[in-house]
Amino acid sequence: MGFDVDAVIGPGWVDGSIYTDEEIFRAELDRIFKKTWLYVAHESEVPEVGDYQRRELAGEPVIVVRDRDGELRVLLNRCRHRGNLVCQEQAGNSQFFRCQYHGWTFTNRGDLVGVPYPQSYDESFSKDAMGLTPMPRMETYRGFIFVSFDPDVPPLAEHLGAEAIALIDLFVSQSPIGEIYVRAGVQRVEYQGNWKFIGMDGYHTNFVHRSVEFLQHAGKVATEGAPDDGKPAAEIGPLEFGKSPDKLGNKAWSLGRGHVHINNAPQRMARAETTLAALTSTPEGAEYVASMQASYGERARTLICAPDPHLGLFPNLQIIGVQIRVIEPQAANRTVVVQYPALLGGVPQEINVQRLRKHEWFFSPAGFGSPDDYEVFERNQAGLAAVAEPKVVLSRGMGAETELADGVVEGAYTDEVPQRGQLERWAELMRATGVTAGSTS
Amino acid sequence: MTALLDVQTVLSVHEFLYREARLADAARYSEWLALWQEGDITYWVAPREDVDPTAEVSLVYDDRALLEQRVARWESGFAWSQVPRSLTSRLVGNIEVIADDDDAVTVTAAVHVWVARRGTSTLLAQRVTYVLGKQADGYVLQEKKVVLVDPDSPVGNITFVL
């Protein structure tokens, strides 16, 4: 296609068209979503032989299945005959996927085993070559299943990097046995805005989430980051309207390869005593704290009090609070977000119930936080229709970053370090050649 | 239903549900809150009819304190997802009183909420179960359980009264 990447992105700015242009959107699917690792599901969603989950990757229907040998497979949900869906249900358990159009039947390993009236095909037809198409690459890390349409992507560990791996470990280590279970239901939300608005932004908190700050000052919920007032901490940002949250010591990170992270541990650890006291005031909480200490020793305090990885893995995964959040871009101006709360293995049920309620409070489509984010994204999309001054400014904190090890860049909490990190990766992938001719031009 | 309901019960149940719908559509949040009884309540928007809220995430699972937070947030003027507010018009139909006990009636209904926001309108179809406590001066909401008829499709802005 004809657009010039360097005409739409520069130091500290991007052109609004990267959020609104349908041609750019289609190029993103080809050059980003088809060219890097995508998160698809968690192994705990398909625990038994035959379990499957349907998913969408870059608009394509796929099946995640634990096959008859117990192996994980990610297969395109497309009959090799005329392209019909072979799996209709969102989730289930099956040994076979049978196309209901002409009866072609595939095992859950993807092998084509049944073609009605086969004598009418000539000798060049081979069932062996006509199995369901597997994703060219699949790797897992701690149960998180990643796949790629591109057989030549570097290994997953290289793509994730040490910091992101440590943050996935942090998320899983909220469980004293190091197990999470992604089978507590799902929430699907749609907003009329570009997928790249979902980033990692410390600057918006006091403004977009003003209603939460209002509830805090009305005495209805505790203020995180405020002097320890003995109230248990809610799962919310450092909200004190009119005061810069940078003073709380939280940091915004770019991890490289488009991955980003908000480190809100300083704010959370400032209230560690209250968090622990609230937990240990109930028998279930005390049991949880004791089992965490038995498993992790000194480190348990951090794992209990500051467990939120607040990690964005470019381009389609976020791990925030208790949830795994998947971004499914639909069009330049339409995005679906799928939220999966994760439960902890080896903890009293009450601990997991609290996780569900905490998630609903802020992140539910009818909750007190995320809907205001989505509302602001829709307003952003509408505002970008004005193109007289097309630049979007992302220069906050530029030049004041600190380089940490391994290409990790740290800025103040409200700095636009994550935005720049994501968009630098966006530009790198969008510049790359090798797009199938004619696919987007 | 074991016995024939008297007309007065049916009419007063209908009137209560219509009032609840009217106050919700008008965003008269404090008056809507006042329909609920003092003390323990459950305002639950569930993903399915047969779901265990301790094992699976819900859209809303409010006790009294959370419901009060919800109303305070709406009334704050800072809940941007309701600035401007979603315009709703709901039809409450197929009302059936399925239990009539000494203290409460249990009622089910089909509710179609038409929602308009920024020039786009959608229809949100719900199955709703109400438990209405009997008080000297009429009914009060003890429980409201809303199940979306289509739980799998993505939802847009559903931050109004469900």
C-alpha cells in the first residue's frame, strides 16, 4: 500500500490517521497481527482431552484444542473443502470436528478422516494433505498459549523478554502453588474506537477516573497511595485529584518490542500493613497469607500486596489486576476487548470470590472504571475526525527517561513512555517489507 | 403458581415494575434507589440463569453498599460513560408472579431496553427476576436478577440502570 510510515510518526508525535484510516488498519492486520506472536488462550481453559475453545485472531476463526493425545493444538476453524466453519460452539469437548456442509470429518488433531463418497475424487486427492490448518507456530509460557501466523518469528522467550516473563511470573505467583485457572467466565466489550487506544497510561487516571476519586472523597472507598488510613486498599490507581500521582513513586516502563508496564508497587507497598491486616482478619485470608509465606518466604509480602503486573504485551494481550485482557481489532474505529478473570489455585474459595468482586467493581462493562476508559476512547475517535491539526502529541517525559538493563526504559508514572514504546514497535513492524503483494494495496 | 392470584396482587406488582422502569428511564437515581429495601439486597446482572456468582464473574453483583456507590457515582457528574447519559426506554412484559409468600412475591418478566447514545440505538433484551418484599405501604425491591438474553456478543456501554 502507498502510505509512508515516516509521514505518520515522528519523535513524540503520531498522525491521527493511524487511528482512523481503514487502509492503515488492514496493513496492521497483515504487518503486525500476522507477523508477530499473538496470545490466544490459557491452557487451563482446555484442561481435559477433547476440550476446545473458539477464538478469533486478526479476524480469523481458530480452535484451541487439547487433542486425543493430550497435546495442545491451535487450528484454523475452516474446512479444507469449501471453507465452512467446522466448529460452531464457543467451547466444548469433542473428538471430532465435522463440517455440516458436506460431512468432511476431522479428528481433534486436525487430521481429515472422513470424506463422503470419496470415489469421485481423482488419485491426486490425498486426505493426508487436507487436515485442518495448524497455526505455523505455537509456544506456551506458564500456561499462556501464544501462536503466530508467521513461521519465522523468533522464539517466544525472545519476543517476551526477561521483564515481561518476570511479570507473568508475578501474576501466577499470587497462587501459593503457582497455578492460575482461567475458567471464571468472560466479559466481552466493544467500543467504537481504535485498538491502539488501549495502552498503558498513567496520565489519564486522575481525569478519566474522576468518579472513583469522587467516591473516595465521599468516604465510600479507600484512597490508595494516600497516607495509610487503615482502610483496605481498593484495586484502583493513585487517585487524588489535583495532585500529581508521580509523587507516589510509581513508574511507567517500555520493555521493548512494544511491551509496556506500569509499576504501581510503590503505591501498593506503602499500604502493605493495612492490606495484610485486612487479609489476616479473616480465617480464609490468614490461611492464604500463611500458605504464601510457606511457598515464597520473604517475597510473599510483595506477592500479596503488589500483585498487579499491569503488563501490556504487544499487540493483543494485557494482564491487569486479576484479569487477562485480549484485544480483538475489528476495524479502524471498532475494537472488541475480551476480559478473562483468572482464579488462583491452592487458595480458600473466599480469596477467589474477592478477586471476582474486585474485578467487577472496576473492570466490568457495567463497572466503575473501565467503561469510562471506553467512553473516552470513543470521544477520542470522534475528535480525530478533525484533521486541520492532525498531530497527536505523545512527548510527555521525552528526554527524561532512564535506560535500565536490556533495553527497558523507565519514566515517571504520567510520562508517555509506554505510548512511545508501543508506537515505535508499531512503526518498526509497519515499515517491514514482505507483505503479500496485493493484500493491502 | 399453586393458587389463583388475586387481581389486586397482579395489578400492584405490575404497577411496581412499571414505576421501577420509569424511574430508571428518567435517570431518577435516588428515587430508584428508594425502591430498594433498607438492609440486605442483591442487584445482580448475571451472565446466565444458572450461574454461581462465587465461581464466575458477573456484570454487576451489588450488595447495599455497592448499590449506594453506584448511585453516588451516577449522581457525581463524573461518570463519563454517562455524560451525556444513555437514553433508554424499556418495555416490561410477560410478567408472571411465580411465587407469592407471606413476606415477598417472586416475579419474572421479559424486559426490552432500547438504548440510544450518540446517534446509535441498540436493543438489550433481558430476562429479569424480581423478589419484592411486602411492606405496609407496598412493595420494596429485595433482589433483582437480570440475565442478558444474548450473553456472548460484546456489549457496548451498559452503564445505565440494568
